[in-house]
Amino acid sequence: MAGCKGGLGGEAPHVLAVDDSSVDRAVIAGILRSSKFRVTAVDSGKRALELLGTEPNVSMIITDYWMPEMTGFELLKKVKESSSLKEIPVVIMSSENVPTRISRCLEEGAEDFLLKPVRPSDVSRLCSRVLR
């Protein structure tokens, strides 16, 4: 699979992957790395916000929808409300295909909504659409 180009100076784009499931986190991180992304994986929206406070060069956030403490939707809203983070594309993923939830996420500024299991072709599509 072709790698993604982007980031400053042609370095690999940095993706923050957020999922409370260690299995899903490993799967998405593996797919992203095989597409030449640099990946930081965290287990909660709270940890994602902490990391975003210290790591300014995140090219994209990909987050699970259902997580304890803070859902992916709540994380999306916090990112989009932040003047320093709102330009970062956020992609939501979920194992549940609920059209009202999908449209609500897109209306709040999500770049895309992926159904799990996430496939390498989904990541290729994100490469071309989100990291232009």
C-alpha cells in the first residue's frame, strides 16, 4: 500500500489514535503505521486532550465513539471548541451503524465516520481526503 505524505518537511503525518479497547487500538495503530503514519495511541479522550496539550504536531485524530469518561463525540466537540486544536481533522469510528449519530458527528465537524472493523482501504481514503 502506498504511504501517506504530509506533515512538515515531508515527514510522516502524526495521528493520534484514541480507543479504550486495547485490541481495537492495536489494530488501528497497525493499519496506520503500515500506511506510513507516525502513531500515538491512547486509551481515553481525557488522555488525548492531555497529549494534545503537549504535542502540537498532530495531523489527525481518529477516535472511537463509545468510551468511558468521555465519548469520541465529546472529544470532537472539545477539539473543535479549542482555538489551538480546531484545525486538526477528527475522524470518529464505531462498530454501530447509527445514521443519526453519524450525521450528528459530521455536523459537529468530524471529517469522516468509519465503521469498525476499520480496513486499510478506509485509511487510504483518509490519506487522500483528510491530509491534503
